[in-house]
Amino acid sequence: MYVQMKHSIIINLFTLLYFKSIYLYVNEVLSLGSAALLTAVGRAAD
């Protein structure tokens, strides 16, 4: 029982880390994308 609990805690930690890295990656891509979009729009406006 104890070992199983420990195991699920480790799995939960890995799942959290996994989702956090995905979230950070998506966040990064979105901010880069919007920045690129803004510069493109700015250049088009010029």
C-alpha cells in the first residue's frame, strides 16, 4: 500500500512537470508568435 502510494505520487509529479513544460512551451510559442505578428503588422503599417 505504501509503495503504491509513493509510486502514484511520483507519477503525479511527472505528470505535473510534463503539463507545466507543455504550458510553458505553448506560452513561449504564443508570445513569440504574437510578437512576430505585431512586427509584421507594424511593418505593413509603415
